Amino acid sequence: MADEQSKSLKEQFWDPVAGFGVTFRTMFKKVVTEQYPFDKDQHPTAPRFHGRHQLNRWPDGLEKCIGCELCAWACPADAIYVEGASNTDLPDGSGRFSPGERYGRVYQINYLRCILCGLCIEACPTRALTMTNEYELADNNRADLIYEKSDLLAPLLPGMEQPPHPMRLGDDEGAYYRGEYSAPAPAATGQEGDK
Ligand code: SF4
Ligand code: SF4
């Protein structure tokens, strides 16, 4: 009771009015609440946002990764594990996953460790590794946050074939690396006579 009496006139009357004034003004402001995850398109990420990684392909579907491990060495968080293996040109075309000598047989990124800094994509000599705008990298168990090669590989676009298969060369090897390759006729995909 003594406390009530000791409050000044301003504290007793004006302060509550000022408080409700803030509430009243805010009622008419534009709502900034985002209805995530129902309305994700309201605020898209910046074009160069560092999200989930992607292992890219050449226009014929072969993988750009050569299993060199430079990305793993560049990673400050030790989040990448790579095991390379040699491509072989078997008669049935079953030994080639990338155009060069080697390919990434095992490729893992541990998103429990990754800080999405992008140093790995700077280190990659073939632009095999880039980052997408995908940011939903949460899960309810640790194992599913270790992404395997199959989780990271870019989807097959029209004209691409699922490796292994031989290189679909253009006029020469330079044409292949410039992307000027000869797409196989759909019926010939993975069949005898591949070059
Ligand atoms: S983005 Fe950074 S932390 Fe993540 S895998 Fe690449 S180098 Fe490592
Ligand atoms: S992603 Fe790039 S740096 Fe990493 S192993 Fe493959 S080619 Fe080498």
C-alpha cells in the first residue's frame, strides 16, 4: 500500500496509457511473421546463398567429380570424406563414371559438421562441387545428416544417361569438355555400339 502511494502521478496514469499506445500502434503495422514452412516462397534466399552441396554432371550424364579429395583437404570442419577409384573402359561400358582417369567412388558430406562456408567448392578443380539454395538441412537423427553421393548428385536432365557409360564425345575431347557432345539417340542408350 505504501508502494502505491509512493508512485508518482505519471507512473500511475501515463505509463499504462503509453504501454497500450504501443500495442495499439503495432496492431496496424504490416505483419512480418513468416508462415514457414507453409509459405516458403515469400522470402526466397539470395541467389548466391550457400545451401546444400551438389555434385554436378557433364551434359552426357557422366560425373564431374574426379575423386581428387581437394575439397576434403580444404574443409576446415573435416566434413567431407572422399574415396576415389579408377575408371575403366570395359567392353560393356560398365566401368566409366567420369570422363577422366578417376572418379569419386565414395563421397560423403557430414552436415552435422559442415558450416556451409564454401571453401570446398572453391578448391574443386572441375566445378564438380557447387552449392544449391536448399537450406532445409535438419533431421531427427544423426545418421541421416551424413549425405551420401547418391543424395548429392545432380538429377539427370534430358539427354543425360545414368553412369556408368562411355564418354559421348563431340568432334574431339575439347568439344566434350565444352559441352558440345553428341547426345545418343534414345534407343541407343547403354546399348552396344556406344562410343
Ligand atoms: S562448406 Fe565449408 S564446412 Fe561445409 S563441407 Fe565445404 S568446406 Fe567443409
Ligand atoms: S568434388 Fe571436386 S575437389 Fe572434391 S573430390 Fe570431386 S573433383 Fe575433387
